[in-house]
Amino acid sequence: MATLAEPTAAELEQLDVSRAELWEANGWRPHFTRLRSEDPVSFCPQSFFGPYWSITRYEDIVAVEADPATFSSSWEHGGIVIFDMHDTGVQLRMFIAMDDPEHAEKRKTVAPAVTPSEIAKLTGPLRQRTADILDQLPVGEEFDWVNSVSIPLTTAMIATLFDFPWDERNKLPEWSDWAAKIDIGPDPVLNAEREGHVFAMAARFKELFDERKAAPPKGDLLSIMAHSTAMGDMDEQRFIGAIALLLVGGNDTTRNSMSGLIDQINLFPEDWAKVKADPAGLAATAATETIRLQTPIAHMRRTATRDIEFGGQTIHKGDKVVLWYNSGNRDEGVFPDADHWDPTRENSRRHLSFGYGIHRCLGARLAELQLATLIEEMARRGMEPKITGGFERLPSCFTNGFHKMMVTLSKSDD
């Protein structure tokens, strides 16, 4: 079996990059470097999630995403994550796990909530919330960045988008975490616990959904869905899937990028100094660079609908095809010096963290805005967050993120 160190040639032939310990220990990079170089379309015959293909180079990932007819996203074939959810009570029939035409109908329904004009309305309140949270942080005392900054900021935004009761907003990150917990796999006890949380989420959102449906239309996501023909009368599994997608997409991903920012600042302090010197000019690129390197959703899965020759390999109908965005985002052929956090990188927005093609994340611009605003406000305050060692990553090959990140804060202008 492969270790956390760089795999041997023999191990490379059956390398399982889905193992939770690789992600918890942040030990996946050398494995993907070898795969990109030597076996970019690689078959893993046995894993916790069953056999699967790994697609690790940028251009190959784009090619798969650009052919949804051959590489299906549909929940009917197992969905968008490496774990097949056919036999669970929560099948997550979300529109990102659908093929056209149903996918396009539902995506079109929620798109008005994240148009440039709607995002512009959120800019002022977002900046004020960010400033308020940063100004309350202790200086010179250890605290957890995840729970003090990343979670409160993203929770506030998702509560705003849904017009979710403000005094209940702290339920949102817990529900989001459980909805995204695919690495429990077929464990019946953990799956039952997960289903309990997800059904509780669905029950509360259904109450609000029914209230919005009975009221005149408004601009929040639930009201938009309730008054639409495509999403106004969804069955239970489609409703659960829609809520889970919007919750996880708006919460977990941005949260983990906000924590990943601190990781990059600590790895590249000289580049953080450049951002502090020119926050207005560099915050936006620093945000997309952070999203590229963090890759908060590490993979998406597709299922082959026919036999196909791809990358010199024969992929058979029904095979799982896993697109490793984290690997594509570090492809040196696209991003020179790819492990370097470079806030001046000209092509940082080419990253794959939001997907590509028909399933590209609808909320990408809003996620970038949230992170860029945080970077600007930190830079303007001369903030220097130093990781102190209390650092826990999620043991997940799907949600690439942090459970805890202990830091101390100083200010360069003190």
C-alpha cells in the first residue's frame, strides 16, 4: 500500500488518492504530481469507494467537463461525488447532479439571485460585517480563525441569501458540514447520523419554503425557488438536494478558502507584504490565487455513459471518472511555479475550483467577492495572522478544508 510519502513506481499503478489520511495530513501533493507526470488517466481498482479513474491534468479535466453527454453528472448514475449514494436515504438529487434538460431548467431558476446587480446589493453589508468581525479579533492572543472569522462570515452570507431566520443561523454550518460528509461512505451508523441532520435541515427549510410560497414573491433564494415552475413542486429528494447544494456551495467552499488564505499568508509572507502595500490592486487576484491553491472542493465525479478511449486508456460504460480539481489547479503546464501563492499571477482565474462548462459554480463571483473583501480589510489593517500549531484539516477527499486553525494576530503598523 502507498504511504503518505511519494509513491514508488509499483504503488503508482494502484494508487488510491481518495484515502482520508492523505487529506487530513495534507500529504496528497506528491501523489498527484506523480500521476500528472506519469499516469494522468489512472485507474484505481480498489478503494473505500470502489474502483475509479483519476483525471489529474488540467486539459483532461476540461475535456471531460466539456463532454457531459459522455461523462454524466446525474444522480441516476451515482452522482457527483466518489461515493455512490444510490443506497442511502439522502441521495442528493441536486441540480448539479443532473444532466440537461432538467439541470438547465433548475440552474436557470436560481441564477437571478447571483446576477451582478444582485451581488452589488450585497457589497456594502458584506464589507461592514467583515470589518466588524476583524475589529473584534484579539491582538496578541491565540484564537481559532475558523470559528472566529471563516464560519461567521460565510454563515451570515448564506443566511442573507436565503433570508433565513437570523437567530437560527448557527444551524447552517452544522447542516452544511453533514450534507458534505461523503467520506463516511457505507458506514451505516454514521450514515444514519448524517441522514438525521440532513432531514432536520430539510424540514426547517420546507417550513420556510411553504411560507414563502404562500406570500408574494421576494428576491431571496427560497422565494425564487418557491414561485418558480421548475422548483416550486419538487419531490423530497430533489428538495433536499437543492437546499444541500446551495448551502454547501455557499458555505463550506468559501469558508475553507477564507481559512486557506491564512495558510498561504504563512507560507508566503513576502507576497502578503505585497498585498498589504496595494490592497486595492491585488486583493482580487490574491482571492483567486487562494481559491486555486486551496481548491475547497477537491473533486467532482462523472460516470461514463459509453465506452470511450481517453488519454490512452479505455474507460468503460458505468465507470466512475473522478476529476481532481486540486491536481488540475497545480498543473505546471497551466500555472508555472504552481505551488506558489502569487497575488500577481495573470491567469489565476483559470483555476478549476468552480468547475468548468455547464456545471460551473453559479456563485463563483460572490465567493470571489467575499474573499477579496476579507483580504482588502485585513490588508488595510496591517494584519499579520500567524499559525501557532493548532491546525486540524478535514479527513476528506471531497471537502478540502479545516476544522480548526489556531492563530495569533499582530499588526504591522503597531
